[in-house]
Amino acid sequence: MAVNMEAGWLKVLQDEFEKPYMAELRNFLKKEQGDGHTVYPKNGDIFNAFNTTPFDDVKVVILGQDPYHGERQAHGLSFSVQKGITPPPSLRNIYKELVTDIPGFTIPNHGDLTEWAKQGVLLLNASLTVRANTPGSHQKRGWEQFTDTVIKKLSDEREGLVFILWGAFAQAKAELIDTTKHHIIKSPHPSPFSADRGFFGSKPFSRTNAYLEKEGRTPIDWQIH
């Protein structure tokens, strides 16, 4: 697992890569691949969220749990899939909410959210890898310690960020965030199992932009082209 990461992120996270848990995580990933398991995303995309959204450019964090575990889906951005892949159910529900939340939003013909990431939306999964067709397979191997540090560093060293926390798993991370400096938006997860219980109608995207504008910052253009 080569560490190819944007310089600002590398500066704030450098110490993490020297810690024992990260060595154990590297060994685990090598063993997974050595045992013939396919791991998603590909090595070059593991840190895609950090390379697409530099540390100093982050405005919004959308926290997911695991990468998608199907072929050609995951590319290192939470909730996003590569072009040419049918958007999964949670992403389809995110698009449905955008239609009612953002005037003029039209559902795109793909699920690649890179345009958001380039505007400062950090699309962060708590685990950055997964074994093919085995959801949750790389949880509790060290990634959560790493991504908790990411959240804490953003909370401590930046100001005026929006953290969008969908579902109980993401909302448990709220304790890492200084709410005197940042804004948290919570709702049920957009999964088909929970979207009808309060995700639909929660208006996270317009609420995010309202907060950014109040802070004197450029809002996000949520339209995917």
C-alpha cells in the first residue's frame, strides 16, 4: 500500500503512517492479496478522497462506512461509483433527495461524485478497503483508527466545516467533532432500509449551502454533469 497522498494531508497525517497499527494494516492487506482475494478499490485509488480534496480545501465531509464491494464500483470516494456502473440504491436515494432539495437538480446518468470532491466535499469512508463481495471484511483492521484521526484533524485544525452524518454508524463519530467550530447535519442513512424514516425530506444539501454562505464561503454546486 503505497502512500501517494496530497501534500497537505500527508503533513497532518504523517505520524499515523509510522504507527504500529498501520504496519499491521499493511501486512493484512498484503496477505489478503497474497491469498488471492480481490481488494477494492485498486491500490492507486485507496487515498483518492484525499488526493481529490486537499486538506486546505475541505468544506464538507460526507462520511460512509465501507467501499462498495462489487466489481469496478469503488474508486475511493464514499457513495460514489465509477462511470459506466449503475448507481447503487443509496446513491439513487441521494439523487432523489437532491431533486426535492436543490431547485433545478436533474438526476445524472452516472454515479461518479468526483465533481463534489473537487469542490471541497471530502467523500470519506471509515474503512478505505474491502474484500470483493464481502461487505465489512476490512473493518476493525486499523482503518477506523486512521479515519477517526482524519476527522479529528479536520475538527482541530480547520474551522467552519459541515459534517454530514447519515445513520447511526456515522453519527457515532460526532464525538470527534468540535461543534463550537463546525456544523453537523444528521439524518437516517439513505439506504433503502432507512431512507423513508427521515432521510427523505432532511434537506442536507441546501442546509449545507446555507451554512457555508453564512460563513462567507462559496456554496457547493451539487449538480453532477
